[in-house]
Amino acid sequence: MKRYKDLVIGGIQSKIFNLILLTVVLMTVAFMAVSQIQSSMLARLVNESGQKQHESIAGTTSAVMDEVVTQALGRANRMEARLADEMFDEVGARVRFLHDRAAELLAHPEDCPPQPYAGPDPADDGVWTAKVIFADGVDPADPAVTAKVGLLANLFDEMLALCPSFDAATIYIAIPEGAHLSVSRSSSSWFENGRLRSYDPRTRGWYQKAAEAGGLIFTDGERDANTGAYCIECAMPVCGTDGSLQAVIGTDLFLDEMESAMQASSMEGEYALLINQSGRAVLAPQAEAFPMNDADRGGDLRDSELTLLAQAAGEALRGNTTGVLLGELRGGVYYITASPIETTGWVLISAYSQEISGRPAAMLQRDLLQIQQESRGEYQVKTKSSRSFAIMLLIVVMLLTISGALLLGRRIVTPLNTITRRIAALGSNNMEFQMEDAYRTGDEVEQLAQSFATLSHRTVVYMDEIVKVTAEKERIGTELALANQIQAAILPHIFPAFPNRPDFDIYACMDPAKEVGGDFYDYFLIDDDHLCMVIADVSGKGIPAALFMMASKIILQSVAMLGSTPAGILRKTNEALCSNNETEMFVTVWLGILELSTGRLTAANAGHEYPAFQFPGGRFELFKDKHGFVIGGMAEAGYSEYELQLTPGAKLFVYTDGVPEATSAENEMFGTARLIEALNAVPEASPKGILENVKQAVNLFVKDAEQFDDLTMLCFEYFGSPPGKDRAPELPADGAGSAKT
């Protein structure tokens, strides 16, 4: 033995020292080995759990994003197509209205004296003014020309009212004699170098196309001859009784805002293009990423080498909404869908990049991977630091007892084992890792547990958001179904309607094109001897039209029950609707009051379809009554009424424009001729049978084509007053609008 100061080398003290040192070293080695094994197990479990979470989130996110993009793109495309269709339909309605007024004026020139007119004046720029331009070679002093222009100048007041009311840039009338009557806020554009330039409307495409078509037309997109703005023209010819062309009514629809919107959409990965009946692009974004070249923009897209684009264009031009397709285009993989625009026969195509739609999912996966990598890196760093600290502490406190070492080892290992068990227990029914007191060690183990808890909570919150979005979609569908039930309930739907009345029979039906519609019908007894019948069509479709329809129906019935003439009822209803019509919606109405004891029918028409009558021994025929202005359009509008004598066996049929305008897959309308033919197929049928015959004829005509407008019909049959029934007193006359026709 050797003594070195107080330490005896080789003695008991040395052996104890060596034993303690060996024990500490062995425990240190054992502790480090156990820690390494536990750390490896934890790292493996973390990797496996992270991979499972990554795969689950990636699959779920991709599926959800695909579903969201598909539904959102399809819904947005259909909505934009409907908005465009409504815009074109409103333009066509203005042209048809002015066409009817011009036709009536030209048919009866003796009823209106010629009005003065003038040419354009640059001082009128910015002010709505009426002006007349003559083509080269036309003598403005020619009596035939001045007489016709002066006669049509009677329409200037209505043209001046239409332009600001509907925000139209210009509206005009061209005649074959070479004169052009227009209303606009631009007068200086008609001058060149200070001199009035000539303008011959007969050489313009809209004039020639309308004259050739013989009906309402829309031209392709082009630059306006005066302003240079991008626009299309809507025109309609006015023909005389001999079929000769008397005039062409037209208006411009400027597409600058639509063009700008399409250009802006390309910045977000979404592209939209508008094509005409020939498949040529009318509006298309000028974006490098968009998969179209110059040949595609100038030619028929149905012949494009881009199969997906050609398929969508061809299907939509046949009148069908394509649904959302997915495939490769020049710019990559795209979602693409197309919807027809019924009024013009054009098609709106929307495309969205799959690469951009997948960015949120990719960002989520990248963030998840980054969080996992940071957690693993932080854990590894902290673990190494903990080991070094443990070794240094063991060297410094080598003389500490084994129990202290075991206690310290247990303090480190136990939370890790608990974390490992909790992570291994996570599954599809329980995705969230919760913090427990066992993890709150105040060191790296607690940080690791907190990181897992935060990541797990974010995952659960994200999954909850997906569930909420799905529930919201189901709620909206339920509310639309309830709105359809409410709307059906407010219309008379119990038949026979008046089982105790042997003097008449009535039947009606309404088949909305969407969940809710804008058409409505009504019939009710004002008193025991006066039956009021109403059929109406609200502008637009969907929920706004349904709400406006309910208000219009209530007001009409309330005014009618106060006791008034049809013209008075329409006038008072118009005043009520115009008083607070911020939506600028309107409704066409046919309203008749039948005196049941005598068969005298008094009716008025506010821009609605012509009624059809069948008298005993005869066939159904259209009765072309005089139309007043639509209800809700102008507060000061007046209405006239007319009387017809119904005899026992007479029938009345009224309907909305959804019946004659029902369109087949070949884009052909049912029309009034087929309607009269269907009515006369079994003219002796009951009102219910007649409506069923018409509905069957419409269904056979349109076949599988999508219904784009509400189908509403009402049929009434008069049997005559029962013998011995006294005649009831007449309804009081209403001063305004009670003139008889």
C-alpha cells in the first residue's frame, strides 16, 4: 500500500473509492445507454407519428381543397354566367320595349304629330341629349325623310328616360332612308376637325345583321365607331305589315369593366374568357400563364388542339353546363368549367390553376414538416446538453450516493416514457396530445411536450374548421329547401279551388327553374260576384326575385280587396312598389276581374304576355291586348283596361314567358305557335287537363335541356251564372287609369 497524503492507495479506502468510482462510472454508462435507447425510441416514434400525421393531413387537405375549388369554381362560373345573362336580357328588354313603341308609332302615324329634332352639338357633352345624323347623299329636307324622322322623334322622351334609368351609354333608331336618331351624353365625337361628319347606319354590322335576322340580335365584341370602347350591339328590326323594313332599334353594351375584370382575375391564377356562338373568344385575358395562343383567340375554340378547352367550349355551346373538368393545358394542369349564357347563346369559361389551388395544402405540409424538424432538432440539442451536464455533474459530485444518481435518472427517463406512451396511443379518434403534470419538468422534456401539444392542437383546430365549413354548406341547402316550401305554400294550391261554385272552374301551377322563383299567380273572390285573377313575372331569378314576388303578391291582393278596377289596382300597386324600390326590380302583370253573374271580364296588362281565349265552338287564340309599362319601373306610369264578354263554355289561359321561351338542347324556343297548338290539342279538356297538355308539350320539346326560367300557367273556364242568381253590384270605378279599350 502507498499513502498519498490522506488517500491510501490499495487500501480499503481506495477500494471504496474505486468501488464508488466504478459504480458511478457504471451507473453513468448505464444511464447514458438507457437515455440513448429511450431517445432513439422517442425519435423513432416521433418520426413515425409525424409521418402518419403528415400523410393524413396531406390526403385530407388535398381532398378538401379539390372539393372546395371544384364547388367554388363551378358556383362562381354559373353565377357570373347568370349575371351576364341577366345583363344581356335587360339590354334586350329595353330594345324590345322601344321596338314595340316604334312599331305602334309607325303603324299609326296619324295619332302623333311630327316633333322637332336637331343634330349634335359639342356643347351638349356630358348631358343626355337626342340628336339626328344623316348619311352622305341623304337630303335632310326631303319631305319623306323629315316626316318619318319627325314621327320617330316622338320617342325621344322615352329614349331619354331609358338611358339614365338603366345606365345605358346610348340608344338609337336607324331608318332605311339613311337617318340615325340617337340619345347619348357624347356629342363632340360626331365632329371631325370642327365639322359634322357623316354617318350611314345602313353600312353598320348591327343594322345589316338585325335586318337579315328579322329579330333581336347581339353582335360580336368590337370597338365602338365613336368612342373606341369595347362593346357589343343589341338590335331589332321594325317591320311593316307588308314585311318591309321600317327601322332598326339598337343600343350599345360596353364591356370595358368585364374586360378589366377578366384581366385582373389572371393575377390570382383564375382566368375567364367569353366566347360567342361561333366559338370565337370575345373577351380573353392577356396573361402569359394562360393556355391560349393567338390561333386559339382568333379561331373556333371547339377546333382547338387543347382538348380540354375544346371539350368545355363545345359542351357549353350546346346549352349544357359542363361541370368542373381537370386536365392539362399549355400553362399546366387546370380546373375548367363552362356555362352557357342563354340570352345571347354565348359561353363563359372559367379556368383555375391546380398548382395555385394546391399552395395552401403545400404550405400547411411544409409548415408541419418545419415544426417537426425544429422539434426534433431542439430535442436533440437539449438531449446532448442534458447528457453533458449529467456527466459534469457526476464528475463533480462523484462522491454523491447512488440513490441520487438513480433519482436523477428516474427524473429524466420517466417523463420521456410517459410522452412515448401518449404519442403511441394517438389515433384517428383522438388526434390531440394533451399536456400533463408529468411533463412539467421545467426543462427540455417540458418544451418538447409543449411543442407536441401545440402541433396537435393546431391539427385538431384545422380539422374542426373543415367540419364547420361542411356543416355551413348543408345549412344553406336546408334553408333554400325551406324557402321553396314557403313560396309554394303562399300560392293557391288546393284544387278544386271553389268546390261550392258551379259557375266556373280554375286551375293553376308554378314550376320554378331554381330553388325559388319569381313567377306567381293568384285568384280570389273580391265579393260573391267578382273573381280576381292575377299572373305575374318578376325580373331576375333566385332569392331576390322570390322576395320581390312575395311583396308584389301581397300588395296586389290587398289593393284588389279594397274594391277597384284592374287599371286602378295596377296603378296603386306600381306606386307602392316604386316608393322604395332600391333594387330596381320590376314585375310584369296581367290582372282581370270577372263579373260572374254576367260574364263580363275587365282586364289590364302591365307588360305581360298576351292572354289566350277560347269561345264556345271555337279554338284558343291569342288576344293581343294593349300593354302598359311594367310594375315597379316608373312611379308615374298609367294603365288602361279593356272588357270582354265571356259566354258559358268560354276559357281563358294566361302564362309567363317561361312557357314560350322554354328552350331545347338545339337552342330553339317553344314559341307561342306551339303553345296555341298545345292548347288546341284537346280544347274541350278541363282547365287542369289543358295545363297538363301544355306542360307535356313543353317537356317533349325541351327534352333533357336545363330549365332556365319559371313555368307558370293559369286556366279558367266559365260555366255561366246559375239560374235565378241575382247580379251583384259593380265594383266602384277608379278615376286614374280606368279608360276602357
